[in-house]
Amino acid sequence: MNSQELWQSQAVDAPRINPAYLRARASDTIRIGRRRRLLESSSMFLGLGAAAVIWSWYQDPWMRAGAVWLVIAGFIYAWLWWRQRIASSVPADLGALATLRFHRRELQRQHSMYKGLWLWMLPLFVPMFALLIYARILLAPATAMYMLTHKVPLVLAGLALSVGITQYRAAKLRREIELLDLMAR
């Protein structure tokens, strides 16, 4: 095969980039990011409700300290999610390559957020769970073994599951970024 035949085969085999498809994918990514940010930010209200219940049911200062920590952690968690702003929309006048870059930047931003989520989620919620568990054991020492063998593993499993889900989403976004990089070549 000479160089002219090689050149012609590359031009024919080159992937075609459809700008409409890329704009639709970028819009989907933005929509999913907005929905996730709203869901995570509104979960703060669930935490506020749980803190109000804990505050009203228990007079123990350790339980109330756990409730206060839950409120503080909920506000910080919601603020950190809200801080992860996303682009408002994909400009319609972008070409294929500019849309591809825009979509890749959005995916990269979401990937870095999911990848590092556990770094700021665990320090927020582990002390609160420890306070609530310690207070519950102080309130009812007879049920301490039941708490440590039944309820604590469930809480730890829930935390591990949430960290695992975010790491899975980060890996999924990484694969999509790699596919976009292949399209751009």
C-alpha cells in the first residue's frame, strides 16, 4: 500500500462527528448534573427533619450534640454540592469540535467531583454517627451490644455503599471522557 492509498483510507475511515448528537449529549449531561445537585442539596432538609426529631425526643446532651452536628454537616454538604455549579446550557452556535470540548469539560468537572466526594463526605458524617451511637449506648447500656452488632454495621454499610456508588459514577464518567477523546482524534 502506497502513501496515497493509505491517506485515502484514513479519510474514508475517519469517524464522523455529528454536532447535533454532541449538543444533545452535552445537554443531557447538564440536565443530569442539575437534577443530582438539586437532589443532594434538598437532602439537607431530610437531615434537618432528623435533627429536629432527635432534638425533641432526647434530652441527653450527647444526642443533642449529634443533632447539632447533623445540622452543620447537612448545611456544609448542601453548600458543597451547590458550589459545584454547572454551565447553564450548551450554546447553539458552537461547532462540532467546540461542543466536544464543552462536553468533555463538563464530564471532567463531574468526574473530579465524584472522585473526591468521599474525601469531604466522610469527615462530615462519621463524627456525627459516632456521637449519636455513643450517646445511644450511654442512654441504654443494656442494648449496647445490640447496637454494635446490628445497627452500627448497617450505618457503616450505608456509608460504604454511598462511597462505592460515587466511585462507580466517577469510573463511568472517566470511560465516557475516554470515548470522547477517541472521537476527537
